[in-house]
Amino acid sequence: MTPDLSLLHEGESAVIQSIEADEALHHRLQALGFQTGKPVQVVRMGRFSGPLQIRIGMTDVIMRRSDAAKIKVGPRL
Amino acid sequence: MKRIALLGMPNTGKSTFFNRLTGARARVGNWPGITVDLMTAKTLLGADWAQVVDLPGIYSFHGFSEDEKVVRDFLEKNAVDLVVVILNATQIDRQLPLALQIRKLGLPAVIVLNMADESRQLGMRIDTAKLTESLGYPVAMVSAKYGMGFNEARQTIGFALQAPHPTAEVGLERVFSEDHEIESDTARILDAAVDLPRQMPKRHTVRLDRWLLHPWLGLPLFFLFMFLLFQFIFTLGKPLQDGVAWVLTEVRDRGLEPWMADWPPLLSGLLLDGIYNGVGTVASFVPIIILFFLVMTLVEDSGYLSRVAFLMDALMARLGLDGRSFVMLLMGFGCNVPALMGTRVMRSRPLRLLTMLVVPFSLCSARLQVFLFMTAALFSAQAAPVVLFSLYLLSFLTALLTALLFKGRYVSTEPFVIELPPYRLPTWRQVALRGWHEVRHFLRRASKFITAGVVAVWLLTHLPTDVPPNSAETLAGQIAGWLEPVLTPIGIDAQLSLALIFGFVAKEIVVGSLAAIYGLEGDALMGLMAQKLDWVQAYSFMLFTLIYIPCLSTIATLRQESRSLGFTLMSVLWSLILAWLSCFAFYQAARALGY
């Protein structure tokens, strides 16, 4: 199974392998800078299974773990 | 007249740029093909007047949100002479595709790179000449917030407007099948014109977030801030409010009363006891309301609200909502109407409807006026802040309870993905503009609803003329008589029930109508209320005011945004039922306990 963004720990980075989201979310992620081949970092994890703070390029984004699971990543950097 | 459309992603400072460009003489206009109102303003560019339209912030033309549809429809149905694309310079790496999409559409455009100050601080270098060359559009760097580079940008826009452009009809269906083309273009242009720092320098945002998003301290800090802001508003606002009230009483006693002494009693009564007392009592709350909105502006523009969404999402998810829903509840503290419109960022209809169902429970500034008045009249200075705080708490609780009860009906799978902007300090100019906007908003409501409502209340309590005013034989007394069986069990008497009826129109009328009913204002009115009511009745009245439907504007907005009469009616009905049940439980329990 390919690891996904929701499996990373706080502070860890990895490179995006693919984005397996429906069309709408795919476009949104793309507009926020999520693209195959780009490195992403999990900056912070919300308590009580709260959302993740993800850094991509110059942008910080918050997303739920269920959405992060749709972003497949390579090995940890 | 030429027409300019402002386009950009959320958080790019588009509205700040709009205000600078037009001097904030904006009005709201209707446009063919779209259902929402857009801000427009006229401005002199070079020798010609141009009309500037502020389009909603969008991430891309592909999007499925309401706002993205609005922008697409606008560009399809309305010819524009120039599109000004505002990009956040610090995020040019991912915002450039929006400019390229505009280029694909073949629209004439000028690119404005905003937040030049921040990008420089970050160590970014952007070569605007190269960017202009590779984009084929003029490019200007500005800081809309501080006005840097603004005159040059204005000239660039004016110049581009002079050039003859074929304003072709935009056919958006044919748009953007070639995404990869935009991707490779973005990479090529960035490579040529932009120097990105390899690592983001540690900024104050990172340091602040370490505390404000702290796993355990984040939420307590949020509540502490709310409490401190609240304290700040009332500590500063109370003397201002007393000052306005004093001036109004002086004007009445020394100016108006002697002057109207010989007028027919019905006329002078209507003018003085009705309109002047009613509108005056409401007006004395305006300083607090302005302070309130100034503080809201600070919080809104600072970027902290996205952090609140992060902190609250875990709880909200369990209620079928998300972090943005909570932010809308906070925005609703100002006014429910913009908070309801703010739900447009949600794409899933069930999530939007559920959020719209809870927003009206948010304790808006108009309801705050009623509570300030009642707590000042009925509670000691020590107890008043606690009473107010309990009402804010109940406002959240009723919203959360409503979500919990209805979440089964509105199941959403909407992703929760939002941007976390860096912290920003708003400028005095932005804050002052907002304050002025609120004063104008109040004056408009005063001229529309409040005066009319106050007059109606006064007439109902004074007609017919052959019975004593405020007695059971007046029209008002008869209406109150019909409502008595429903309202007596919750401790609300005849005069208060009339105020509640008019509260349907706007909550500002509640206090105004009490002034009109009793023909008193300020301290005298408060004194009378304290004689007539005990604290249990007063709290029950406030509870009802908090929960039952906020005002006509909110109902109209619910109807417009949900596009469902059934949903709107259900929301109204639910709030009435919940209000009555809560008051019944409170009132009967308090009485049973011997209070």
C-alpha cells in the first residue's frame, strides 16, 4: 500500500506521488499548489483527530486527515 | 463607460485594492445572470470614468463553489473592458495559473502583484519586466495595504484601458482542457522571472502559531482572547454610551420639549415619546456596536479566524459541521446576514444548509443591544457581565444542539481544505473604513426599520384615542391578550410580548419599542423596567430574544441563499419552538426553586 499524507508524523516531509481525489477536490488541491512531484510537510496535527497543517511551497493549508489520505506520497524525506 | 473586473484568489487583498482604487465609494449592484450582489464603484482613470466590479475571490475557473460559478456567470453575461488580476506575490508560484487561465480566455488584463512588502521580506525577487514579457500582460507590483506602488499600478490600468480591445463574448465552455499546458507555462515563467528563497525564513507567524495553535493551550487562549476583547469593548463603550444618552436627554429637555409645548398632544407624543425616544435609545448603543465591529475587523483581518477553524474542526466534525461553520458562528456575532452569505464557500449543499440552520442562533450585535439594556436595568454592575457571558454561552449551546439534532438530515462528505494565511496587522485606514461602514449601516436601518417600527408600536399602544394609552383596550392590548395563554407560562407580560412581535422585524426595535410603549428613555425607562419585572422574567425575555428568529433581513437572506421556502419556514419554526421550550424550562424551574 502506498503511504499517504495522513500517515506522516508531525514535522515529516515526503514527495507527492499521486492525488486520488474526485474532480472538485483535485482542482482545489491543484489551485492550492498540490502537484505530483512536489514535496509536502506535515507541520502540525490537531488534537482529538483534528485536522493537519500541511506546508506546500510557500503556502500553509489545513485539511482533515480523511482528505490527506487521498494524497499518496513517496518515502519520508 | 468602461468596465473593469477585479479578479483574484481569496486572501490576496483584493478588497483592499478595490477600496484604494475606488476610494471606497462602493455600492452594491445587481448583475444579469447572477443572483448575488457585487460591490461596484466608479473611479476616474486618466481622463475617463470607469466602473470597477469586485468579483468574489476564487481559486480557479474550474471550481464548483458558488463563488466560482458567480465569476463564470458574470464574465459570460457581462462584457468587460479589462480584467485586473490581483495575485498574492508571496504565493506567485501557485497563483500564476489564474492569470494564465485569463490569458486562455483571451481577455484583456493587467496583472497586479499585491503584498510586495511581504514578498520582499521573504527574500523573493520578482522581475516584473520579464514577467510582462512572458505573460503578454502589463504587470505592476503594489502593497495595497500601505499604498506602495499604487500610483504606478493605477497608471498601468488606465493605460491598458485606453488601448482598443475587442470585447469578445467569452465562451467558457471551451475553456481549459489543456491544464498541463498551464502547468508547464507556469513553471517556465516562474523560472524566468521569479527568484524564490530556498527555505521560508522563520517569521513571526511561525512563532505565534507555536502558541496560538498549541495542542493544549490553543483553545483556552482562544476563549481568553474572546473574553478580553469582550471586556475591552464594554469597558471602553459604556462611558461613550452614557455620553450619547446624556446628550439625547439634554436635547429633549432643553430643546425639543419647550419648542413643541404648544403642539397637539398626539403629534408631539408621537414625535417625542415615539420616534425620538425610540430611535434615541437605539442610537445610544451605536458607540458600543462600532467598537464591537472594529474589534471584529481586527480579528477577521489578522488571519486568526483560520486558526480558530483549525482548533474547532475536531468538535465541529462530530456535529456534522466543519471548522468554517464555527467561524461563521463567530462572524454572526456581528450580524447574521453576512455570516449566512459567507456559507457560499461551502460546496456541499447539506453542509451549507446545516450551517445556515445554526448561524441564526449566533448572538448578533442587534440582540446585544437588547441584552445590554435589560442587564443594565435589572442586574447589578457585578452580575451584568456574567449574565451577558451566559447568553453568549447559550448562543453557542443552542447552535450546537441544533446541529446535533439535525445532522442526520444533512449529511455531507465535503472535504475540509482551507488556506492558513500568515498573520497580518490591519492598517488604521482599513479599521476606520469599517467603522464608518457600520455607522452608515445603522443609519440606513434606522431610517428604514427602526423609525417605522417605533411609530407602529406607538400607534398600537395609543389607539384608539378614547381609551387610556397602554391599557388592555388599545390595539396593542388586544393583541397581547391573544398571546397571553402562550406567553404567560414563560413569564412574558403584555408590553414585552408586543416588543417581541416587533423584534421579528429587527432586534433594534425591541429596545426602541419599549421606549415608545412607556414614553420614557434612558435611565427613566430602565428604572421602570426594574419596577415592573423581576430578574427571572427579564432573563426569560432575553432567552426568548436570543433564540427566536433574528430579524426579517436574516429570514430574507435564508430564503435567498437556501433557495428553499420550506427550509426557511422550518428554520423559523424551529427557532420559535426552541425559544419557547427553553424559556418554559428556565422560567418554571426558577419559579419552582423559589426565585
